[in-house]
Amino acid sequence: MRHYTSNPGSGESTLAAELSRRGLVAMDADGLAFWEDDAGMPVAQPPEPDDDWLLAHRWVWSRSRIEEFTAAAGGGGRAVFFFGIARNGRQTETDNADGQRSSLAAVGFP
């Protein structure tokens, strides 16, 4: 699994879509994420969250959903690419079926 992260709005979704169009396994990881509160409980984002709400909550990935997607899509040693950013990005790195640790790379776009 390869995970590429950068600032929001810098093209991760576009790149994931293009790699998928080319036949690679790629995912915009926002589809695997949710907001949680300080207690770690999932919460719904209000339609127009203010700064106080955003500071009191975290955008995180679900490790179990990442593992499910990876297992379903990455068989046979195929590379699986994730694009996005979340507060717990380092904590969601997983071992793949070959026993190799996923890698995380920061991608900077001007």
C-alpha cells in the first residue's frame, strides 16, 4: 500500500481518479474517513462548521475500512494507492499480505 498525503485541495482526488482510469488500484481516502470528537466517538459534521467546531474535532481514517479496501483490491501483490490526509495517518499504516509495511509519502504541490 502506498499512501500519498499533501495539503487539502492540492489534487489528491484528481490523481487517484487518473490512476484508477489507467487501471491501477487507487482511492481518494476521504471516502474512508470520518470526524471524531475528543473521546474518539464519530460525529456528524454540521453544514457550516465554525473554527471552534473544527478545532474541537478531528478528521480521521478508519483503519478497519482501509484494511477491508486493501484486502479486496490489493491481492496478488498489486500496489494500492491512497491519497488524502487525516490526523491519524501514521496510525493507519498496515502490513500487507506479503508482510511488508505500507509506506507513507508526503507530496508537496506548489
